[in-house]
Amino acid sequence: MNNIYSIAIKELKSNKKMTLIMITGIIVVTILINSIATLALSYQNYIVNLSRNKENWEIFFDNIEYDNLEYIENDKNVKQVSVIQDIGISNNSYSKGFTELIHIKAYDNNALENLNIALKKGRLPQSSNEIIINEDMRFEIGDSITATIGDSELTYTIVGQLENTNFDQFNYAGQIAINGAITLCNKEDINNSTIVSASIISNDISDVYNTAERIENEIKSNNLNASISIKYNEELLSYACAAKEGSEFQTSIIIVVRFIDRNYSYIIDSINIYDF
């Protein structure tokens, strides 16, 4: 070993120009690789965070009974659960010129934080008697609004105004507008058989598909009639390079990794430039 080391030092000293070129090349390529890797990872983290700011969830379970939430909450890969209850669409209209209804959903505190509520004025609901409504409706913050849903009359105090939700509906031909409205989910008032939706944030985003399958199987093994709908935040998963189907972003990350791997081999080859 010492003989090989001595020969290597001797060869390096006798070929100073080539040695300098080799060392300079190694330094330049190493800096380049580190810079590209750092830039790629920084950009990936940035774009993932942007996606989470839009909708911070990875798996969305729809049409599950409330008592089945325990299978989601107790799963080893579930970090946080957001719960949504669909209260319903009002029978009464809030405009004389056309049919203007409200579609009320109850979000728990996690859902209020994670599901991209674009609040324009006021604040989020802090009880099941408070509500936030579309900013285009004629009501003001502090007003009371009553919704007739089925045989029930529900009265809320308006505490905020928001932009359109993803469950607004508009039919201009029929002159019907259904505006999304959000109240706080009171879990004490929910029966075990009440149908709810739940979104999750996982501990390991790379394992979300196995997590969803595992939870679905657990629920169905204990509830044979369960009919669960599952969807994934494909945008977030693709940015995190965890999606089943590749995206342009995911492909670009793979290209960068391959570029780094190839240039790493060049460094190794340059180190072995001498055949001792």
C-alpha cells in the first residue's frame, strides 16, 4: 500500500501540469454538481411549499362514516386528518331576481387551516353557529343568515367573506347560483353513521398510495357495505416526485439526478487518470 502511495505521489510530482489540470477539473465539476443539486432541491422545496399553500393534503377520502375515521387517524403513516361534513344546500333563496342558494359545509380546525380558504374580510368561524359566505352575496359581516335544509332551519352569524369555493355552482341559463359557505364542524353533534370526508397529511409522502390502500382495506374489512371514494393531490405528489404517473417536473428532477450521477463518474475517472 505504501509503495503504491509513493508511486502515486512521484507520478503526480513528475506531471505537475497534468496534475494541476486534474485537480482543477475535479474542483470545478464538484462545485458544478453541488450547485446544480442545491438549486434543484431548493426549487423542488419551493414548488412543493407553493402547492401546499394552495391545498395542504395528500389523500382525500370521501363518503365515509364518521366512526370509520379511527382507521384513518390510527394509521402509522397519517400525520394529520382534516374532517369535512356536508351540511347541505338551502331550500330558500337569498335573491328576488334569480335563485341564489347556499351550500354549507362544516370544516374542523385542521380543514380550515389546510384547505385553502381565501378569506377576503373578517375571520374564520370559531363555533358551529358562525359562518363565512361568498363575498358577492348581499350580506355583511355581523348579519344573521338562516338556511332551510330539509326540515331544519339553521341560523348563523356571518363572521367573514371569502372568494368562490371549489363547491360553488353557477347556471346562468337557468339563473341559479349556489354559493359555498363554511361553518365550524362540531364533532359532538355528529353521529357515528354521519357521512363525512377526510383529507390527510402523511408522515411519508412517498408511501401515500400504500397508505390509502391499507386504510381502504381496513375500513372495508370491518364494513362490508362501505363505498369509499379516494383521490390524491396529484399536483403536490408530482412536485414531490411521489406520484405514480410521471410529470414534466418529476422528469426534470430525474434528468438532474442522472446528470449529477454521470458527472460524478467523470470525477472518479479523472482520479483514476493514472494507471499505477
